[in-house]
Amino acid sequence: MIKVIIFDGDGTLQFPNPSEEMRNFIALLPELGITMAIASNGSRRQIINNFEAADLDVPDIIVTPADLGTTSAGRLIKKPSPDFVYRIRKLTQVELNEIMYVGDDDNTDAFCAINAGVLPLAAKYSTANTPRNYGFQITTPSNLEGYIKRFAKQKEPYFGWSFQNPELGVDTRAVFGDQGSLKESLRSILKEEKDQNIGKNQISARVLLFMSFMTQLYLSGISTQIDVVAVYPGHMTGKFNKTLSVFLDYTAKLFNDKFYRDLLVRHIDAPKSQHQGAARNIFDQFRTIHVNENYRRKIQGKTILILDDFTTAGYSLETARHMLLKAGASKVIGLAIAKFRRTHAVAEIKETWDPYQPFSLKQSDIKLTDYPGVSNSNSDNHFFHHIWNHYNR
């Protein structure tokens, strides 16, 4: 969960005249167990003057260029250097994925956060005349408070279902282990690509889903592990899930990753899984998928996140894992939005093949073993009770 929030000490706190909304938010931080820190290219005296003029308590943690020394060229270290975040982390004794950074300038704040591997939030409410295209967009101080209370204070473990076995080289997870009453909404958003507005304020269900997905990636530490993100292709050639593609495009910008939407190629149509029933098999995935030759050099030694909408036995994510590891990736993390079955099928393939070409092996060359995953009702309940039910009122 988030324990430290970094501000730039100026427009993100609405200086020189913070609104009542901002003052209430600042007063709430200690109750939430969150420490405020300031990272500024200005002077310590300037920051202190801002707080005193606004009749606000001066934070204990303020980091300026004077606290960081100089570069090898003898210049003061300034943002977007990640050293600001690293110093704050050292002073607060927290992990990087327990910090988020609220800024109002891409060139200093957002890139400082991204360079350090912490979550950037863009304060759209700031009156500063600066670019704010990077970072999760925050429109008001109340919007920031709601994000922290509803999403960023979730406790670990962060996914509704997971199967992690380092010996087998498998790391597969699902945002929801139990979809409950959300099943139809998820199908509408992910399969039919239809958003829905919920509650009296008509909040976008798709946005809530993305915020939960993105926050769990960050709080779990996965966002700092991955180099490349990609979406698992649809069952028809040339088709990709548009909603998941949007999710990953935004995620790549938040965490400085590469998004290769067509990293995996569906070269011939595969049977639609929900129509197969008991006839569903992993060979239908292997025989219709290969890795895109255009990314051969770009994925060597990289950690890749593959995102799918729904997973039952795990055939799609397991196919992606084998294909990408064979193609030269160092690690593949499989993530689905929702899981239907508690077990995960792990494939063993002893024969060799070229992952950049259509699969050349037989169905009998693939041996499957089911392993039990771990369900986490606390994560599912957090979404239902603290997020969905709250916004659906």
C-alpha cells in the first residue's frame, strides 16, 4: 500500500492559496498513515515560506538540489533525476512501490517519478502552465483523496488469484479470482468492448477496472520488473482486444515500458474458447500462434508482461510463456483480468521448434500438468466493497 506521497511543493498543493478541499486532504494524510514529502528544484527556504504563508505545517521531509550534491560536471542535481525519490525513500525507509509522486510538469515531476520507478500522478487541477501528459490524471484534490482511499491503500497480496512456481518458471496471476456479481460487467467491457456508467455520478466502470489493474501492478512490484507489455491476440487473425490494448498503452507510459501490441501473431484463426467446452485444448493455441519476427532483437533478455481478458485453465498465458521464452525473453509474467478455474495447466515441451514460425510440433509433444493456484478473497473483496459498491451507490 502507499505510505509516502511526494509533491513538488508548489502548484500540486495549490500554493499560494490552497483550497479548502486541498487543506482537508492534507489534514487527512496522517489518518491514512501517509507521509508527505516535498521534492523541489527550488530552495528549502522557498518551500518553507510557501507552507508558512498558507498557514500549513511544514513537512519534515523536503529534498532540494542542495541536499543532493553535484553531478560529475559540477552542476547541481535537479529533477528529473531520480535521486530526489531515492533520497526520500532512504529517509522514510519504505519500498519504491509504496511511494507515489504527484506532479504538474512532465519534464521534471513525471519523468523524475518514472526514472525512479514510482507511480506518477498528474495534477490536472494545478494552474501551472506546464505539460501534464504523463502520469495518472488527477482532476481535483478530492479525486486524489478518493484514489488513495479506494485504491492505493489496498493491502497485499494484491491479486485475486495467482500461481507462482520459480522452479517451473511460471508466474501467472488474475486481477479477479472470483468475479461474483461483476461477471456480466466484465464480459460487457472486455468481450463486447462496451463501457457502462455506474452510480449517481455515472462513473465509468472501465476506468475503475483500469485503475484497479494498474494499481495492483504497481503495489505488487510487477511494474518495476517488466520491460515489455503485450496483449494476447484474439481468436481471429489480426484481432486484438481494444480495451486491453488501451490499458497497456497507458500502463507503458506510466512505467516507462515498451508496448508491442502485435508481439504475438495469430496466423490462423483459433476456435472460440467459450464455444469449445470440454473440447478446449492448448494445442489450438500453439498451432495458431507465433512470435512476431519484427521484435526478435527487442525482446532478448527482457521481462515481458502478457495480458489476457479471461483465463480458465491458463492455456493462452502458458502458450505465450513458452513462445516468448523460446524466443529469447528472460521471464514472462502472465496476467488475466479474471480467472474461472482455481488450477493452472503447466506445459512441458521437450522437442524444439522455431517460435518465430508456425508451430511445427504435434499435440502429443505437449504434456500438461494441472497445479493448484492460490485464491485471495481479500483482494476481490477490496474491489467489491471499497471500490465497486462505493462508486455504484
